[in-house]
Amino acid sequence: MEDAVIVGAGPQGLAVAAWLRRAGVQPRVFGEVMAFWTRHMPRGMLLRSSKRTSSIADPRRTAMIEAYERECGAGMPDPIPIESFIDYGRWYQRREVPEVEEGRIESIDAVRGGFRLRMDAGEELASRRVVVAAGMEPFAWRPPELSELPSELASHPFDHPDLSVFGGRRVLVVGAGQSALESAALLAEAGADVEIIVRKGFVTWIPEPKANRTALGRLVDALLAPPIDVGARGSAWMAAVPDAFRRLPPSFRAGIAHDILRPMGAAWLVRRLEGVPLQTRRSIRSAATSNGHLRVELDDGSVREVDHVLLATGYRVDVTRYHFLSPALLANLRVSGGYPRLGPGLESSVPGLHFVGAAAAGTFGPVMRFVTGSWFAAPAVTRGVLGKPPAPFVRSF
């Protein structure tokens, strides 16, 4: 029987594996390395998180972005191109978690003393613990009223590793968050005729930090800078200590989560979107196919004839949509609003079953949806696997 199996080989799964290995546990890790980032994030995209907050958690602090830059002999741009971050993630995996198996986990069942896992090739294995680090793949959300449209005419950014295929076509982008705004920029730069529609009356832009002119001021700014780059400074700092966040009253937690996760775009997108029409206080009333195109009616009665609608409408976590969690296991998993209820060590109500990444945000807060959340999750899960009590108020940076 294995001590631990990790499902997923993105930043969160790799971080947990690295910390477990450092603690003397040899987990088996299954998944394609950086698969979500490679297959479901458009080429040319830039990370909204800054370089200082994007290192994957590393128990020895020798596999951070600065070490990658030194070894490669070149600095990584800031903001980080998605291609550079994928290369960094693969470099981290080669250094910290060299043995990753690309087999696909088809089912996980709870059994006496642990779990039984079945692979896509039919192999079965047993493990005392399972860490779900499977990312956002099943959570891409599309408005129900548009769900019947054919995929060649309406899609989610999740569906496209390359948006240049829409060059020369008319594309209507729906959404006000980073994904919508940056997708629109990439589409326009690829030669598409783009328009953005936003339900709210405005777009929220994340202000760029202002450089302090004095050495003392720069030192103070560095000390006070929270580990995530969105939301008010107070919200970001409260979210930066997930074990403290989960102890806050529900109304406080909801306010912090909204402040950090509400739709917003990086300020460096403003220039790239010059000339792209953006309509606020608008939503789609109906959409129907018409001669291989879409006839889209907005709520003000105006009509758009387009070749494609890109529904950049975000992600909604619902762990019951992980196909590999068996019905019997799900029947014993306490879930609230799509999120598993977690305790110390990010352990669920099913003993030995842990969740990291976005699935842990329901308990431990919005920072779990960012790479920097791995600095809390990896050591916390490791302590849980080792049977140690949780360390008090571990930071996510």
C-alpha cells in the first residue's frame, strides 16, 4: 500500500509532493505536468500575479523563480508570460519531483485503511492517503441559457490553448474579469473583430503599484506588500494566513473573498484594449444560429451578428464534478456550495482524503486559488500525512 497518492501535477500537486519527499514520504504523483496551464490557457497570456508572488512552494527555498532565472541565465519578465511559467513549472518538477506518472486516475473509492484507485489502463493500487490537486478543469462555467449553442459558435477560454485561430472573425467576448479582458486583447492582436460586453456598469482595474521615491519608503512598501496582488491591502493580508481566515465570522470571510476574487483586470491591459469596443450594463437576452453564424440579441434590444461568442464567465468550484470520485465516496464527503469542508491538513470529512488548490478555497480562503497558496497547503498537508498537529497560523508566502 502506498503512503500517499497525489492526483494532479500542476503547481499545487507538485508542491505537496516536494514537501512530502523532503519529509521522507515518497508519494506517487499522477497527471500530465502543468497540463491545465498548457492545454487550457491561451498562448501569449500573461499571469495576473506578479513574479514575486508566483514561486511554487519549495521546502528548501532552492527552486523558486530566482533560482530558475540563475540556472537559465536570463531574467523572467514581469508580468510573466504563460510560456515562461510553464517552463518554470516543468523545471521545478524535474528538480523536486522527478517521478511523475502520466496515467489517468479513473476512480477513487474509500476502503478500510485507505483508498482503492483504478487507472485508465485497468491497474489498481491502494493508498493510505489521497491528495486531490486536480485543478479547475471541470469547473469552467457557462450561462445555462447559452449552454445549448454549438461549441464551434460559443465556447469558454478554457477550450482554447490558442486564440489566434479566430483571426479575421467577429467575436463577442462576455465578461469583465482578467480572462475576458486579456482574451479580448489577444483576439484583437490576432486580427479578430472584437467587442466586449459587461453586465456591470464598470470594469475594475487593478492599480499598478507606485514606486516610492525614498529608500525607507521602498523598504516599508516591501515589508507591507501582501503575498497576492489583488484586493485591498487589508483583505490580502487577512487572506494570506489561511488558518486564521477560516476562523473569521462567515460575513468577514465572504467580504474578503469577494474583494479578492471579484472580476477585475490588470492595469497593463488598458493600453492593449484601446480601440476595442466595450459595452457596460449589457447582457445577452438570446442567441440563435443563423447561416453558420450567431445572431445575438442584447438586453437593450440591439443585435450583433457574430462568428463566435467567447463566454469568459469564470469558474465555479463543484468537487462533485471530479469524475474520479466514486458515488460512494461522494456520499460521505461533506460539501458546502461545491467546496469540500476541510479541517487541519486540508483533510476532508473522508479520513485521509485531502484537497488543495481552488477546491480548498471554501475553507481556507481565496489565496488557495493562487500559486502562492501552495506555501500554506504543502506544509499543512505534509503535517497531516505525518500525523503531526497543524502548525499555528502558517502563512501562504
